[in-house]
Amino acid sequence: MKKVSLIFLSIFALFISCDEDDDTTFVQENYVLGKWYVNQIGTINSNNTIVYEDYINATDCEDDNLVLNENKTFEENDFEFINSSCQNFQTTGSYIVENNKIVLTYVDSEGVSVEHVLTIVTLTYEEINLSYTDTETNEIVFLKLRKE
């Protein structure tokens, strides 16, 4: 009986000593790579519910998108139809993925270094839901993006 108890005690100690590492990353970085197209945009209404609307791109322009490259660079393409032609207001920089956040770093038009933090709400290989705080309105904005 003592041998059986010692065996169970040894097995129990083995399971306890094999605890998971506390530095677990919850986002698989290769899932965020690629060209993401904005599909829907959402805000919180007065009932504290997220309300999504279809994201409307500029007529006759390419769809707005965010490209996250394997070499940790990004480009954000915002297309607008101005003076009978489509213009791309592109932002480029670098990014890092930390737990459930994508941190975009770039230099704005005035030469100031900017960090834009996108929180990953949900992520699959083909769809990502993000949230961020709009610096002008101080409201939380939600985005649904799809990968093609």
C-alpha cells in the first residue's frame, strides 16, 4: 500500500512541477500578418452596446486597408476621392504585437513620433476585431477587418 501511495504522490508532484510559463502570449503573431480590409466600424451606444455599421469606402477607390508585414513594418492605406481622382493617404512605420495589442509606431506629417495602440478583441486567420480610443473624441472605436 505504501508503494501505491508513493507512486501517486510522485505522479502528483510531477504534474504540479510542470506548470505553464507565466509569459504566455495569447496572440499567434503569424495570424496578424497580411492585408486587412476594413469591413465594419462600431461605437458604443447609450445602452453600452456596440453598434456596428458597414464601413463605406470612397467611391471608385480601392478599399481602405492595413498591411502587417513579416519584417514588423506596416502600411495603412486610406483612400479618398478628391478632385476627380482617388488619392491614398498612406501611413507607414513599424509595429509590435504584445499579448492582445498591436502597437503601430510612425512619424506624423509634423515629424512627431506617434504610437497607435490597437487592442485585439478577437482574432482568427481570416478576421480580426480591434478597438482603439479616438484621440480627437476620446471615444472607443471598434473595427472588424477581413483578410483576402
